[in-house]
Amino acid sequence: MTVINPRRGPRRRHVLEGLAAGAVLVPSARATEAPPAIPSWMQAQGADVNAHPYGQPAAFEAEVVRERMKSRTLTAGASFTPLQHLHGTITPNGLFYERDHGGVPTIGPAAYRLLVDGMVDRPMIFTLSDLKRLPAVSARHFMECSGNSGTEWTKPTGRTVQETHGLLSCSEWTGTKLEIVLGIAGVKPGAGWCVAEGGDAAALDRSIPLEHALKIGAMLAYAQNGEALRPEQGYPVRLVLPGFEGNTNIKWLRHLELRRGPAMSKEETAYYTELLPDGKAEQFNFVMRAKSVITYPSGSQKLDGTGFYEISGLAWSGSGRIKAVDVSVDGGKTWQPATLQGPIEPICLTRFRLPWRWNGGSAVLQSRAVDETGYVQPTLKSLVGQYGLHAHYHNNAIQSWQVETSGDVINVHA
Amino acid sequence: MTVINPRRGPRRRHVLEGLAAGAVLVPSARATEAPPAIPSWMQAQGADVNAHPYGQPAAFEAEVVRERMKSRTLTAGASFTPLQHLHGTITPNGLFYERDHGGVPTIGPAAYRLLVDGMVDRPMIFTLSDLKRLPAVSARHFMECSGNSGTEWTKPTGRTVQETHGLLSCSEWTGTKLEIVLGIAGVKPGAGWCVAEGGDAAALDRSIPLEHALKIGAMLAYAQNGEALRPEQGYPVRLVLPGFEGNTNIKWLRHLELRRGPAMSKEETAYYTELLPDGKAEQFNFVMRAKSVITYPSGSQKLDGTGFYEISGLAWSGSGRIKAVDVSVDGGKTWQPATLQGPIEPICLTRFRLPWRWNGGSAVLQSRAVDETGYVQPTLKSLVGQYGLHAHYHNNAIQSWQVETSGDVINVHA
């Protein structure tokens, strides 16, 4: 910022008097400039809003897009949310991460059907209108792929927080509760699991423990951030299991089958299991553990000179509310409590912030989340000690970003 | 929904056993059908997500768009949010209402400047990078044009809730607090007002009472629902004054001038004042009073047969949290308390819901909000008694929707 001195013309001066946080912004090397003349964009009528009855981002934000994982097929893969460019906690629908196993099916709302059968009193078929006519609830919840940060187990791989943590997003979801739909069909005694199947080319199916799913408020969602689900999020209906790994939140939901036990489907045997050091695999590891990451400054960003910065990031837990986030700027030697942006909601992204003065030296930035159960986000070393080097899913380790003396920020294991 | 009887083939049966709300869905006239065969969209790979690095709504949702007010010029007017199609409380950025007085200026982030001068110790110019480097806050707040429902003063005019109440939206905003920017410039004793000017062709300016603005947490916002502001929302920076009439939340914010008194600009003298019965005008009527509206069922919708419906709508107040919403289905003779969807946040849209059984007769649906100050949303009759028939802004009267025996819903004054 530039201080204008009417007598001597503009000169540089940077202060942050009155800043409640007590941080102080010091002079940067920015050139001085005169007060602005009437800019060209005020001298003519602006653009016509009619051109966009459904609005679009500014052209200047063209780089703020999802990044697609390289995949063996054109129509199966994953798209990562650009967390380094986002603020607050809501993910705009156009940037919500997605993982698809057979591309995105095109399902007309009139053609949609949900079959509920198996151990029920009344096998039933619901149309979309049927589901929308039932009582609704809304809730804000994060969703995270359990493969998020899987590339970071053995060495720092992602260049940006989009690449290391971008299989994470957060929405306000609206739909009808699973318990209402199951209440209509009538669940038979002994039915302990519900197999949910998607209407995509992969017919992706997962077995859901019924009691646990009802306890967390499982929802058949048809809306996200106010509007209809996006096609890649399961239009017209997806299962939302707050806090469960993303893969279980079945999209394009087509079938709920009530059973005594799980189906042992491909996605819960060949995939989405943890290979342990003894060669056995941990299965049905549903709940996403507490985790956090600094989004600014983060990988591939560059600090513009020494002085005041606000470190900012996201924390979340599949087990409830975030209780605290501690931040270290010295690779974990010392920690300071960050400020949490309220309201803090259960199973929802929580934004944390900490004022920091960069002195120009090398620094390693880390964040560590604690959730309301008292669970503390582990170091990578501790996680590797528990799961070994062949695990892939559920990497919730503390992330380290190294600020180099040049101001460049890089992904490191520290 | 259809009950499947494996012995006798599908037959119709509708129940809502186990529904916690106690409401019961009765049979509708929907035709029976067989369990779904494998649909065509599961028999081939789906669409490629790569086509949309910034995602778009489903093609089937093409009617869910903003509606543009007819205007005398192509590039000044207003666009209304389709509240009848929305769920929950967040408005997706592509559907956020807008009012523009000179079209939408195209302002590059590098070219953006904010001048802070007048009664300050240090007149200053801020770049966008300067503002983003300051401490940030996030908060969810509604925004409403004080002209919202202005067409409804004397007779029911809007056909839909989009037309009657669509100059209303709600976002999570992120930015730096006005008090931080003013703290840097240093406010001189005696400065009681801040004139905010937009960088559009209209150079729209409004005078803001300083103490009041700081008390409500006035913000210089650069992000909305996580991403950068949309062009028509003031990209790259707008003023956000929680609870104040929309017009004061200056977009494309260019200039803050600290003064002893207000500027008496066009927008606070010729417009945005209330013409009272005695010919005088009420000025600086900043705070949006408590208001609510039923969005389902609402104007131009049609009920599909008798039986269970969930009445749903939105309530909000510029003075704080919504405390209660009462709903009437008999034109205000009797009222029932609606369920409020939590968490209830201050100066934020609050979704309310009430189970209802339609018996097929004519019914007049109304909602009435009460905020935490105890203020009760008035009837139109009471509002007209206070302001007469020549007022236009700040119509927060109770809205009536009449359900006809055909199931059609129309806008009435009741």
C-alpha cells in the first residue's frame, strides 16, 4: 500500500496501526504511484449481465480450476480442488473435487429411479419427485477421498496443496434422511448392512453399516450449495455419509439393498483397504480421521518480501468438531494456537488463521488438528510406524511446507 | 413411490411409516411400474469430466437461472435469484442476485486500486495484493436489495417467488475488516461517515455511518463461497455491510472517503428513501427488517395431488438471528411454529420447514418471522398503515400464496 503525502507527492510508507492481531506490516519494495485517475472501465457502460443468466467466474480467474489426475482411461479418474486459491470453507460447486470410475452418466430427472429392497418389509421404487416430497434436512459437511494425500506416504510428491490435498471439498447438502426412506420400506430384523450401488458404468457399490450410517445422519442428497447436484457429484441423487470416506458416498444412487452382512464388493476388498506391515489388510476403515493443511503459504506459492503474513488453512474431522489447530513455523519444534473461524460445525471444514512475521530465513510451516474426541493429527513418522510404507489410503499426516530464503514455498517431509 | 410385491407384481402403495415428523404420505395417482432394468447410461462409459475443469450445472437444470428485470437500458438493471428452485440457505454464485446501474466493469486484479482519503491521518492507496495480505475473516450473510418485493406494495404482481423476493441471496464472504484498513490510514477525530464509491460507469456512491458499520463487522470482501467474487458482484473487491440494504454494499469498491457527514449522493436522496404519507421522505433506512417467505409451495408451482407436503421457506433479519417462524395455512387465522434448520447464524438466511397435509381445498399459505430482538414481521396492511401507498423500498410484509383446488399456487394479497 502507498501513503499519499499531498505536499511532497506520493511516497512509500507501510503501517498497520490499529490492527487488533498486533501484527505489523512492514515496508515492501513496491513502487510508489500517483492517486488513480478515472479508469477506462468507468468511462463507458459495463458488460451486460443478460449474457450470463447463470453467472460465471471472472476471466482473470481462469487458472482457478480443478486439476485432473492422469489416468489410464479418458473417462475414469479424479479432479482436484484448487485449495490454494480458495478462501473460507465452502467449495463452489464448479470446483468441488470428484472421483469417477466410469465417467459421468447422464441421468434425466424423470428417468431416475431408486430401488430399495433386500431385507425390507416392502421393496420399493422411488422417483426423484417421491424423494423430494419427503421431509428434507440441510447440513454443511466436508467430503474427502480416502486416497487424498496418498501420493505423500513415502516422499513429498505434490507441488501444490491442490495436488497433495485437493481431493477434499465442503458443501451445504440438502436431501432426505436415509432413515425416512428406510422407514417407508420397513427394515427387517437382522438387517445390519445396506449395500448402496451407483448408476454409473462402474456400478460402484459399497456396503454401509446401517446403525452407524443412521447415527451420523446419512442423507439422500439432491442439492448442494442450494442448487441441484452437479452431474459429476451424482445428479440427481447421491448418498451423503457425513465423515465417511468419499468413496462410500455413492453417486447416481440407484439401489439400496438391506442385508445381514457386507457384500465384499470390489471397492471394499481390492481397493479402499489398508495393506498393513504383516501383509494383512484393514477393511471398512470408514471414518476420516482429523487432519489439517496450510493452504497459504503453500507449495509453489512465493512470498513477496519479508514482513507480515497471515498463515491460513483448513482443518476437519470425520468424528465431529475441530477443537484446536496448532501451527508451527519451525518444523514442529514449537507450536502456537491458531484462531478458528466460527461457527465451528461438526464434520465440516474449519478455517484457521495465524499472524506471522517472515524474517526472510528458511522456515518449515506445519499445522496440527485436534478434534472434539481429543484425537491429535499424527506426524508422518508416527503414521508410517503404524501402517508401514505400503498403505495408501487415510494419510492424515501433518503436512510440511518449506519457505526458502527466496520466498518460494516447496513440499517437504520434515 | 411404488411398492413391489414379488408374488403379484408391482402395485401401488404409499406409506411413511417411521417418519419422525409424524406426517404421512398418502397414495398419489402415479402409475405402477416394474423394477428398473439396467439403464442405458450404465451400459457405456459416461461423460469425460475433463470437459469441465470448472464444472457446470446439469443440462436438465437449464431453467434454473436468474431472471433479468426489464430495464430502459441494456446494461443497467437487476437479475433475480430463482428461490423456488433452491434448497438450504447458500446461493450458488452463478445464481446470486445482482443490481447494476451501469453494467459490469471489467477490472483486472493488477489494475485494481482502492483510495482511502478524507479525514484520515495518512491518505493511502491499496492494491488487491495489499488487501489480501491483511488479516482475513469469513462470515455467512444474506444480502437483500431494499427494492426487493417493491412490486408487491399495492397489488400482487410477481408470478413466482423469484419475481416477488428474488433480490435476495446468501453467501459465505471472506475479506479484510473495514476497521483494519481504516486503522492503517488512521481516522481523524470528528469523522463520522465514510463515503464508499464503486468503480462502475455509474460511480455509485453511498454514505455509511462509521460507528454502525464497524459494529456490524463491515468487510472489504474479495471472496464469495470460497472463490473470487463474480464480476457482477464487484470483482475484485466489494464492501459487505451485514444486514444493510444491498445498495450500500458497494461493488468494484474504488474509494473510501472519511467525512464529518453524509455526501447526500443521488442514491441516498433521489432513490433509496421512503416517501411517507405526509410527503416527507425517510432517509438512511439501512437495516433490513426481519422477513420471511415460503419458497415451496410458491407462485406458479402446482401440487401433485392431495396428501403430505413439506412447506419450506427462508427467513432473515438484518438485526441478528431468526428466533422463530410461524406458518399459517388458513390466511393468518391460525399459526404453527415451523422447524428452523440449524445452525442459526446472525444476519444469515435461515431455512424453515413445516409438515402439511393438503386436503384438496383452497388454502392460503403465509409465514411470519420473529428475530432475536423480538421484532415480528408485519402484515402488508400494517406496513401500508405506517408508510402509505407511495413507499417502495423495505417491503418486508408477510407474503401470501393461495393454493387453488386444482393444486395451482398463485400470488394473492390476503
